[in-house]
Amino acid sequence: MSRFPSEGARSDRRVRAEAAAWLARLHGPRRTRDTEQGLRRWLAEHPAHAAAFERATDVWTETGGAPFQGGCAFVEPRCAERPRRFGWRLAMGLAASLVLALWARHLLGREMVSTGIGEQKTIELADGSWVTLDTNSRIVVRYARRTRVVILRYGEAYFQVVHNPRRPFVVLAGNRKVIDVGTSFVVRRGTLGNGTLTVTVIKGRVAVAPLDVADRVPKAPSPKVLLVTAGKRLRLRPHALPAIRTEPAAQATAWLHGELIFNDTSLAAAARQFNRYNRHRIVLGAPQLQTLRVGGVFRLSAARSFVRSVAEAHHLRLIDRHGTWVLEPRTRAEGVRSDDRP
């Protein structure tokens, strides 16, 4: 066995170190417009760069923003005159120190709340605000004297915020922050590695912005900041334009009452919703089934009733196969057999 790391391992380690270095530059005391442009170029070079930067940002934000003192490897012009290899080794050392320091603070200072599959949980925060976590979700609460920060690691959460303009309430989700300007909203983030973010405002309004924007709504219009008002849902996906559409409050918060509401919803989307709450999964056995439209109000735990009603309405075969319900098309010659239905 070789005593040296593989080229892939060295490359991964270098990308992580570079991500930590860019994070230090971005939040250091000598940040400039050139810094921001350089970061954008680095992120565009390879998908691994964006993923590493998001992971580094997640760790940093979970610590409440550990201060960077601006080591010379990142900000001092004289460092540029040194050999490239020395600069790289120094960046590696500082990145390793950064990770160790952040991890120590991460373990000692955070307040984490999570739910399992099918579980929901409501907690009251120190300022009187409330958070309700949906199935398979996790948040980290980081309150400080001047800021109130909640990190949504994954899943979905409903926030009822006690508004205080002198102490902003901010939800961090991936590479975005949601700044409270109103009173209640829902934030949903996919599991780690899924860059989709959904923000639905129930009452008031919120601002959604990149992490480098200040924790307040700008007085003048800004192309970086998106304002979402009551009754609207913002959906952000990688490599796609932001999409805002009307979302009735009853539908957005149905899960708080143990329900799912479908209104001309694709069968694929409905199946994904039920699969979030149940270990017995729904599987579509043919691509053409994904675009079928469904509607109705169902209990979160009523996945079996849902698949049976879909099978009957669209003349599909329903098979219970080792912990999954499989929906498949029927052939014209095939009759309905009772043993197909679980």
C-alpha cells in the first residue's frame, strides 16, 4: 500500500483548504470588490468548489461566525511575493486550524433540535419566538446579544417570530439567508447536497439574500435581495431563475395540522411528499405516471389510502413489494384482481 495519499485525496484536501481560505477572505477585515469577483471566478471553475465552499460556510455559520483576524496568507500583499508552494502550505495550515477551532466551538456552543421521519416538534426560543420542525428536520439555534440566528441544516420549519428591528432574526439555509421583516414564514431545504430552497410567507414579509449581505433589508433596491410577501412562495434551485408563485397559507401549513393538500399536483410530487413522512415508500413503476394529476386532502399517515385511491382512479396496478407500494400501468387485457391491492 502506498504511504502517500492519492491524487484524488490531495485534490479534495486542496479544494477544502481553498474554500476555507476564500471564506476567510470574504469575512476578513480587508475584503474588497476584487475579493468578491475572485471568489465568483473560483466557484465557477468546478462544481466541487461550490460544494466545498458551502460545507465550509455551514460549519462557520453554525459557530455564529467565528472571527477572522486576517492572517497574512489571505490579505497581506507581501505574501504574494513568496513562493507559491509556501503560500499553499500556509493556507493548508490555517485552514486546518480554522476547522479545528470551528469544530470546538461547534461542539461547545450550539443548541441543536431535530426530528425523525414522521416526527414533528414545536419549541419556544429565548425571545418568545416559536419554531415548529416538520419531519426529518434539523436546526441549530445561535442567539447572541445583537443577533438571532437559526440554521436550518435540512428539512422544513415554520417560524413565528417576535419582531425586533434592533436584533435581526435570520434563518441560514445553505448559501442563503432569510431575514425576517414580518411575523411568520416557512423555510424548506433539501438534505445536504440538494441545493433547492423554498421560502413561503404566511404573514408579513421576508428578505432572501446571499450570506454576504448584511442582516437587514436594504433601504434601496438590490438585485441580490428578493422580497417575499404574504401568500407567496419563493423557490430557488441551482442553475435556475428564482420562481415566485402564489401559495395559499392553508396549503403551505397543512402539515402543521397533520395533513397534505394536493391541488392539481403531479403524482410524482405527491409521492415525494408522502415519502417524507412514511417509511413505507411510494414508487412509480413507469415514467408516464409521474405527470398524472391528483387532488384532495389526506392525512400524513394515510399513504396507503392515497395509493389505493390513485390506483382506482387511474386504473393502475398496486403492488406491495417489500416495504414499498409500487404503482404500475395495467394492460388493456388485464382485469382487476383483488390480490394486486395491499
